[in-house]
Amino acid sequence: MKKVLLVSLFTISSLYAYSQAFEGMVKDAKTNLPLPYVNVGIVGKSVGTVTDSTGHYKLTLTGHDADSLKLSMVGYRALVYQISDFTKDTQAHKTLLLQPTVTQLKEVKVNNHKWKEVILGNTTQSKSGNAGFRDNRLGYEIGAIIKIKKSPTFLKQFNANIASDITDSVKLRLNFYSVKDGMPYQLLQNQNIFVIVAKGQQKINVNLEPYSVYVDDKFYVGLEWIQNAKGQGVMFSASLFSGSIISRETSQAKWEKEGIAGIGFNVLAEY
């Protein structure tokens, strides 16, 4: 009887160890300060999270020994680990250090140029058609590709119409990417652009001028869910036959096109 009991306890404890979550802190390698809202996830898979406001993360890596774990955030050099090695070292995941990078702002030369102002993207304010965040999936990102009229184009303001009732304050991150093979490719900004959506808010308008975002070709604009919140998520206006919605379930997952509707994201720009 004792032997059966010991075997059962061993089996239960083994299963627990095999499926337990790994957790720790992500810090700035130079200042040793915690880094909030760092993307942590398995490359190419829909498994990931975002560090909280204190730099803490928690992630289950069961069954992914052959995959890679990636940590990334604008302004820092990405970290990549082989998961089989990462999970063997019990101390490896306790404190992870990201090295800051120095990003050179793109030089834009414009001689005797008279700038023209234009709205680019989808301006729908529909309440019947909508797309967005239905729950608390940290790292989930949704957006659309926007075409420009002429290069260079300076992005002045991001706009979106909210199509759902906001019952609790939500924190998002606004991202701009270059486009390659019809999908988002590389980040265009050199710092985080955070967006706070307050209870009852109906529109999002973000001043982009302080971030100096210039584009030479079509680009992707997306909003990323980075902080847990109460309520039912955030939905945005969308319209049929106005491009494709492009999203990914976590920050390191593959991008996917969704349906034939376009999300109501647009930018005020100058070219």
C-alpha cells in the first residue's frame, strides 16, 4: 500500500513539475531597473505574454523544448533562448537582462517642399461592424496596412473609433511596422507609444509628432494589448471590403490575415 502511495505521489509531482509555469523578472542591463511591457513568447507560436508594470512575467513552456523563446521591446536588443536549455537552468528565468540599443533617427531631406495634409486609412465609424480585443490576451495585436501617396510621409496623428462600451481603463501599445511580402516586418518607431483608453471613451486620437515617424512606402499600424484589465475588451469600428485585418495572437506569433473586413484605423499625415 505504501509503495502504491509513493508511486502515485511521484507521478503527481512529476506532472506538476512538467506543466508548471516559469516566471521571473526582466530588467534593463545597464540600470538594473525592471522593464514593464516587454514581449515574451515562443517564436512562431501562439504562446506568449507581456511583462507587467513591475517587469514580472509568467509563461508555461510545456511541450516546446525544440522551440525558441524570444524577449523583445523597442529600444532594446532582443534575447533568444533555446527552450530546452532555458528550462534546464532553474536560475536562468529568474532575472533576464535586456541590453539597450542606440537608435539613429532616420534623416529626412526635404528642400523647398510644401507639405500637404491627408487622412490615410479606414475612417469608418460604424457601430454594427467591429473588430478588436474580445478578452485579456497579453501581446495580442490587431491592425491594418495603410498605403501612402508619396515618399516621404510624416505621420502626425493616429485615429480610431471605438465601437463597444469601455467599462474599465485599458492600456494598449501603438506600433508601426514596415511591410514585407504583404505582412508587418520591422518596427518603425524608436520608442514605445502607449495608449490609455478610459472608461466611456469613444475615440482614440494619438499625437505622433513627438515620435518622428516617417515612412517611405505602405506601412502597418497596430494596437497591442499589454495590460490585464477588467471588462469585455475593446472593439473598434470595421467595414467590409476595405482591406484585410492583420493580427497575431502573441508578440512572437505569426501574422495572419482575417476575412474581408478592414478595421477603422487611420492616420493624419503630411507628404
